[in-house]
Amino acid sequence: MKFAGSHILSVSQFERADVEHVFTVADRMRPFAERELMTKALDGAILGAMFFEPSTRTRVSFGSAFNLLGGEVRETTGFEHSAIAKGESLYDTARVISGYSDVIAMRHPESGSVSEFAAASRVPVINGGDGSNEHPSQALLDLYTIRKERQDQGGGVDGLRIALVGDLKYGRTVHSLCQLLSVFKNLHIVLVSPKELCMPETIIEHLRQAGHTVIESDQLEASISQVDIVYSTRLQEERFSSTQEADLYRGRFRLNQAIYTQNCQPNTVIMHPLPRDSRANARELDVDLNDNPNLAIFRQTDNGVLVRMALFALILDVVALVEKEARPVRWFTARRFK
């Protein structure tokens, strides 16, 4: 694909070569993300960050990635702080904000809304999550993490065995990840959920047509015994009609250290897009896993900055300039990336 000036709205835009190109650029961003070097490649550029749903990691990660490339960030959070609360259309909002920004990252609770916004925007738009539909940058950072974790164990993405666990019906992260995984080869994918929260059939069929083995199950322990990755996801309570309905499924698939030790292989990697629900009646990933060296959830969040830096560098066509503008960091940096 042609990255310069393009919207990033769906993982369906990416062929395997495109994914690998993003990852190559992300690898080059590591010295900047880890505060070994700084750059002013995007000095003067403005990111419009428009988040109409709650967000911590995605919003701050996009902003940090842009700042690390030398750009500035202007944020709008929640409908109540935007003119949409006064009845303004997405079209009008897009026309206005794209006049103030060089690129926009947007999250919205309605499926298809970011694409609608992008159609009216005068600058590139990155989908930061649209309802239960897609979350392409999360899928890219998840796959980048899978690739890195597998490389560290002497493997790769081709031939991967992965279990996706939890709310697979409403979880946009797993929807996008499955579609992105489909461009690789010989995958064994186990989908673990209550029948009421199973993966959409269109996504399952897409994986099977791509030549992958897909198994559906509602049994956690048996499903995680022969996999390389366990990817757990949060119950998407905000997509349910009531808290009472969500409570019917809350805590159904809890992974803790005892279950991991009894059922998983010694090097099985644990992933989660976060936030994990640490309330007593949920705990899809128990806090007793925090000291497990195979818990990769915080490596995922670090990798999110690398991938989003890569997307900004590619979309704004400054990949070569990032390193050309590199200089040493002048402030104290804790060894938080070691």
C-alpha cells in the first residue's frame, strides 16, 4: 500500500508485505521510544486526537508517539467537550478539525463512524477504535508483540498456535487481530468464549478460507494446553444493554498462575489488550500473574508506541528524516526499558 497521505481505517488495507514494512520501521523507532535518542522530524506538525470513548493507553500512546517524533498534540475527549454535543455532524467536525491538524487519530463508539469522518477529512485519519468493529493500530501492535515474543523463543508468526479468550463478539481488538493474522501461514487458532459471545462467523470463515485451522470452544483449560500465545480480552461491558446482562458472563474465563502452571506450556506467552478488569468478580488475568516472565501485557503497551510512531512516520513521509534529525537525549532517563 501507499502509506504517505493515507488513512488507516481497517486491517483489510494491509497485505503481508505492508505489515512487515510497518514492523521494520517500528524496529527503527526503538532508540527514540526508549529515550536513547530524540528527533524533531515532525517539528511543527499537529496531531488532532479525538477520543469520544474512554481511553487511556490508546490515547496517550498516540500522543506520546507523536511527541517523540517532535510533533504537538491537541486533544478532544468525550462528546461533552466537543461541538457534537451541540448537534454538529461528523462531516462538519471533520472539515473543521482537519484544518487545524496534519493527521488525526480518532475513537468513536459507533461502528463505521471513523470511516465516515475520514471521508470528509482533509488530512489522514487513523482509526483508534470504532465501536465493536475494528482497532487496526492495536492489531498491528499485538502482532508486532507476537512476532517479537516468538523471535525471542526462536520462532515466528507462521505456524503460530494461539488461543483467543473472552468476549469475542464485541471485542474489536480480536476482530482486527484475526483479520491481520490471516495474511500469515499455517495458523492454529482456538476461539474460547461463551456461545453467546462467540467470534462473528464472517471472521471465522475468513480465517478458514485463508487456510488456517480454527477451533471453537467454551472450555478454557483444555484450550490453552497446546498453544504458544494465550490472548485474553476484557468483557466489553459498554456494548451490553445492562450491567446485569454483562454480569452473566463476567469472570467466566479467569486465568491465574495456578491454571497457567497446570495447563500451559512453560513458555506460553500471555497477552491482553488492556485494560484488564482487576475487580474481584472479573479478573480475566489475575494479578498473581504479574511476576510471570511470560506475561507480555506491558511489553505490548511499550510496543504500541513503536508501532504508532511507525504509522505516523510512514503516513507523513518522514521515515528517513527521523534518523537524520536524531540527537542524544539530554535528560535523565530511568532504565525502564531494560
